[in-house]
Amino acid sequence: MLLKAAIAKLVHDTVMFASPSCLRALLCHLEGSPKPQWAEGLPGWSLVLAMFLSSLVMSVSIAQYFHQGYRAGMNARAALVLACYRKSLRMSPSARSQFTSGEVMTFVTTDAKRIQDAAPYLQMAWSGPYQIIWCIALLWRTLGPSFWAGIG
């Protein structure tokens, strides 16, 4: 499930940068100035269609990303709750005296819930740097080295 979520997040993050590129090409088309090399020969309506399709793909992929992420979180929580209950049933009487039933329930409910809540956002560890690199590349392509003034 986490692999499916990662693929959906990768698709979303990659397609997210298609709309600004298409918009730039469309504005060049409307102004009559030369379009970017990749958009030469494309009619204006195809750029609008590409912007629509990229928004559609982004919506579907981010929904799939969160669906798969929350499913993985629920599965992880179920596994942790099961493991805590099994462990509490197998504990010896001397070990049970070290933990109250309230502490065991805290492990089961609160700590497992934290794992469940974190699962959908685990992909941000690689997605954040990926988006930053894409942004820097697009800014470099559009503005040249002067974009560093806005970053610093």
C-alpha cells in the first residue's frame, strides 16, 4: 500500500508542474511571442486541454495517495493493537504487576493512533525535496541565475 501511495504521490508531484509550463506556453501563444521549444507547433486549445488533464490527473492521484496512505495507517494500527493485546495476554503475573491496565490501554489506543495518523504523511520525506528541486529547476529555466535573489 505504501508503494501505491508513493507512486500516486510521484505522479501528483510531477504533474503539478505541468500546468505552470502549459500556462507559460499559452501566454506566449496569446502574445504572439515564441513558445517554449516543447510547445512549438501546438495549437492553443491543446495547451488548455493539457492544463485541464493535468488538473484531473492531479486530483485523482492525490486522492489515491491519501486513500492508500490512510489504509496503510489503519492496517498498521490494527497490527499494533493486535500485538499489544497478544503481549498483554501472554505476560506473566509478575510482569503484569509492572503495568497497570491503564498503561496497556494507553499503548493500545494513543500510541497506535499516532502511528496511524503519521502513515499518510510518511511520503513527505522524499516528496518535499523532490518538489523543491522541481521548483528550483523551473525557476532557473524561467529566470536564469537571478532567481537566487528570491530564494536567499
